Amino acid sequence: MSIAKIVWAVSILAAIVLAFVTFEYGGAILAVLGLASGFFVSADHRRGVLIAAIFLLVGASALEAIPVVGEYLTAILGSYAAVLAAASVMVIAMVTFERLMPGKSDG
């Protein structure tokens, strides 16, 4: 298993756990894990991460109407949306850095 997959797995597990546990630094943990996860996003998957973050941030509460499990699903998806939002920030920063730095063909 690659380090990228491990970081993403830890991020998802943290999002699930922190959806149910009230912790003072829970948001900071999700943000740091999201930034780390975003660092490992390949160029082919950057657009997908950005789109997933947008749709999950907007639609995380859509499942709240489901009896019994809706509030739990909303909490989990809300936490995972925080991870994806931080990963998107890292993706945007990396793309910006790549565009500003001279490439191999620039001499």
C-alpha cells in the first residue's frame, strides 16, 4: 500500500471518528489530514477532488431526512467534506506553484 493510500485511509477514518467524537482540535486534525491528502493527489485526479469537495460541501445535509441513520450520515459526510475542502486547497496551491515555477522547457 502506498503512502498516498495510507494518508487517504487515515483521513477517511478520522472523518468518521471525528463525526461522532467532540474534540477541541478535531477540525484542525481534519484540515491537516486534508492538506496532506491533497499533496498526494495526482494531476489526473485534481479536477475530481475539486468537484467532489464542492458537491459534498453543498449536499452533505441531503441525507439528513433519512430516519435513524440520516443524522449520522450527515455528520460523516460533513467531516469528509472538510477533508476534501482542505485537500482542494492543497491542490489549488500546487497547481498555482506549478504554473509560477519555470518548467524544464522554459530553459
